[in-house]
Amino acid sequence: MTEAYVTLATTDGYGVGALVLGHSLLSHGTTRQLCILVTPGVSEQVRSALSQVYHNVVLVDVMDSGDSAHLALLERPELGITFTKLHCWTLTQYTKCVFLDADTLALQNTDELFTQPELSAACDVGWPDCFNSGMFVFVPSQETYEQLLDFAKTKGSFDGGDQGLLNSFFPNWHRLSFVYNMVATACYTYLPAFKEFGRNVKLVHFLGSTKPWHGESAAQPGSAYGSFVGAWWTIYRELVRPSMPQSLVEHFSKLSTNENLVEGRQRWEAGRPEYMGRDSFDNIMAYIQSRINK
Amino acid sequence: MTEAYVTLATTDGYGVGALVLGHSLLSHGTTRQLCILVTPGVSEQVRSALSQVYHNVVLVDVMDSGDSAHLALLERPELGITFTKLHCWTLTQYTKCVFLDADTLALQNTDELFTQPELSAACDVGWPDCFNSGMFVFVPSQETYEQLLDFAKTKGSFDGGDQGLLNSFFPNWHRLSFVYNMVATACYTYLPAFKEFGRNVKLVHFLGSTKPWHGESAAQPGSAYGSFVGAWWTIYRELVRPSMPQSLVEHFSKLSTNENLVEGRQRWEAGRPEYMGRDSFDNIMAYIQSRINK
């Protein structure tokens, strides 16, 4: 009975995100395997770095003619990225898995998720009758995979992505607490709730077009969002970068442009002018530091 | 066994909101009573208009020295508005009630809500582990009311309002579909979901500082938000205004300033540049028209 956390990287940026995610899971003492699906869009260098952290690096290419998704894709090319995520159901060497987007970060151990049934997930903030597909508990199965491909071909996805498809395929999903997939924007949308429940958050999700790896300057103390980005960068700097070849570090630096950053921060700040107190940032940093020094 | 929809108005603006809400419930053929709690902030004129639509207009004043909430409030004055909403549990002439904020609008009959247990509600989009207190099913009870007051005094409210208090008091709330309390912003946050599920929406909630009664110019065809505001104004113009005294119509016109409006629309539009097609607006208008002409 082998269980695994599964993630997916389609670019080097997401690859570095996956490195940080992997370290965040390990630093909280997970007893499960780590597995990553990568597409050819991830460079050899990043794949090599990923193999130092992940037990299993699986190269997938939905456009391979030998691939079972190939024919389906010819009919619905717009679902390409969706199909890539569906590959996780083919990982039948595992009995149960937790899928995590590469733009998530574990703040606590989440291994209790493996006691949950397929398909377990947390509400999406945009339309809470749907689950957010950034985190979900699933059971790998070739049969389910084939059914998903068939469903995608015949019904498509109402949002053009994996979230719409999976929500239609699993209408009776099991609801998990928001603390297992806390969208970083939520602390701005309903700050009092974040102040009340934020300490329970186990997994934070950097939803949106600006990702932590776009730059460290968003990691400002004094805001909840800044503290999460800061936590990401602490793990990157202390656990990921030291074992990365110099050329990869330089390659990655180029990914994180200041431009993306400033734009991102402005957007966050425009959403809601309130911030968490400085204490929260210090607490999160002290906690992460304590995990790293263990 | 008498059941009722219950709402609350603290100002004339909310009073007019309640008039439209009441008509929207009646136009969809509700078989339940309509009851409204009003504070002295609502003018005599508006209260008189409300009594034409609501079976029961209950004047409440949490600062009355004879009021059971008075002593509690002296200790926690910041919870004043919260305490007003708690009054709905004192309506023990009803066996079960559905509370609706005065800034909600029924798009379909929602009487099936009365089959749900206390406390039933829909997820809040900001933090979906919480329910949004703009709509909830409850059972009036003097005992629950006293417990709520005591809870408010001793524990307070994590967001300073009724939503925080009620979520803490009813931690095991029963989850209803988002279609029973669809926040008007949601169609912008996750437009594909709105396109997929929007036709099922039964109750829309105009959350935020700009309300439909702030002006008709937001009622523009071509956007989901505009169509909801348009539906509100159609009911106001065709069902509410004709039976209002002229002085009240003029009083109300002054409430709806163009300034609020333009600002409101800009904020909505800045959030998400996409709009629903013109067809949706036409469909909603045609539907409302058909209900009115019945």
C-alpha cells in the first residue's frame, strides 16, 4: 500500500514551484512518496533537480502518438492542459494520492488527507458548489482514467480546464475544509475570517497569474500574502537553491522579473487595503525556520 | 404551522429593498407569510408601504431599555446591528423561517427551503468554511434567542457582525447550494461556472456597498450584474412604485444618486472585463415580465 502526493509541472517556473512544494511537504515530515508529472516544457536541468526531491519523476506528453489521450485530443485540442492533469489517474503503482498544484505550499503536515475518499476537495471561492482542483484526493485507476478521457471527449469542460471537467465528472465530491486549499486571496476577501481561522491553514494556494517564483519582492512583511510569499522564498533559498547547479540558479533568476512582481503586489493591494499585523509574519517565519533547523 | 420569510430594514434604502424583495417572493407564488423587522431608522412612510406587502411589520429597537438585548449591548455596543438581526429568533408565532437580507432578490420560488433544518445556509465566497448570513433557514425560539445573546456577550463576533457570531454559534450548519444565495460578484469571479449553473440561481444577493436602489443606471443590458440590477428595477417600477405615495417616490429618488451608481459600475467592471451575452439579459427580463403579467 503505497500512497503519494502528486503534482505537475509544464514549465521551469512550475518546476521550481514543485521543488519548493516538495520541500515544504518533506519539512513537515510526510511519510508518503512524492511524485511529479512533467511535460517536455520542463528543462532537463529542472527535471534533474526534481529527481533529487521527488521519488518519482514521470515524463508525460499528451501529444505523443502512443499516448491514449492523443486521439481524444485531436477532437478537443483546447483541453490539452486538462488532459495532462488527468494522467495522474494512470499512476496505479499508488493506492491513493493527493494531487497538489505546483503553486501550492504546505504550512503543516497534511497526511491525514489520505484517509479521505475519492474525490475529496475544498470549495472554490468563485462558485462554492464547485471544488477547486488545486488539491484533491484521488484513487489511481486505469478504468477511471479511460472514463475521464471519454467524458472529456463527449462532454468537454465547462471552463475549458481540468476544474470544470473534474467537477462535472465527480458531482458528489466530498467536501474538505478550506484550510486544505486556502486561496491566498481569501485573506483579503474576508480578513476577519482569516484572522479567526488562518492559524489552522495547512496548505496555501497561490491562485492567479502572479506566482511566488515571479519574484521575491512581494515577500513583504506585514501582509498575509507577503508572509506566504516570504515562506515560499525561505524554502527556496534555504532548501532548494543550495542543491541547484549554478546555471539553473541563474536561469531561474531570469524567470523572476521585477516587473511581474510590482504588478502583482499592486493588484493584491488594490483588492483590499488591510493587512495582517507584523506579528503574523514573524510567527510564520519563526515556524518555518524551526522546521528547517530541525 | 405558520412559516415565514423574514427580512430586516434599518434605513429607508433597505426598506425599499425589502419592498422589492417582498414582491419578488410574491411574484413567484410563495405560499408563506412575509415578515419584516424594522428599526426606527425606517421612516413612517416606508413602514406604511411595507405593511402593504408584508403580513407582519415588527418594530424593533435594540436600544430600548425594555429590550432583552439592551443590557447585553451595553457591554458590547459594537454588536448593535448584529443584535437587531438576532431578534428574528423571537418571532415564535412562526414554526420555521427563512431569513433573507433586504439586498437579496428572488429569481425563482424558493419555498422548498422550509424543508431544511436549522441552521441551513450557503457558503460564503470569502471563506467557504463559513456560511453567508444573507440567507439562512432558522427555527424561532426564545431559548435560542437567549443563548445567542449570551454567546454574543461572552464570545463576541469574530467579524464584528452577525455572520461571525452565527457561524460560531452554529458550527455544524447544513450546507445549501450556492443558487440559494448567489453573490452577484460570483459571476465575475468564475464566469464559466456562472454560465454553466447561472440558470439555476434562485436568489441573488447584492453584496457590497453599492445596492440596486442606489441607481438604475447600473441596470445595463449585456452584463450579468446589470441584468440582476435591471430585474430589481423592473419590479420596483412595475410593482412597488405604483402603490407608493408620490412623496415617498420623490424621497426615494433622492436616495438613488447617479454618483453611487457610476462608481459602482466602474468597480464591477474593473473586477472582470467579461460580460454575459445580451441574450441572458433578455431572457431574465422576459421571465420577470412573464411573472408580472400573470
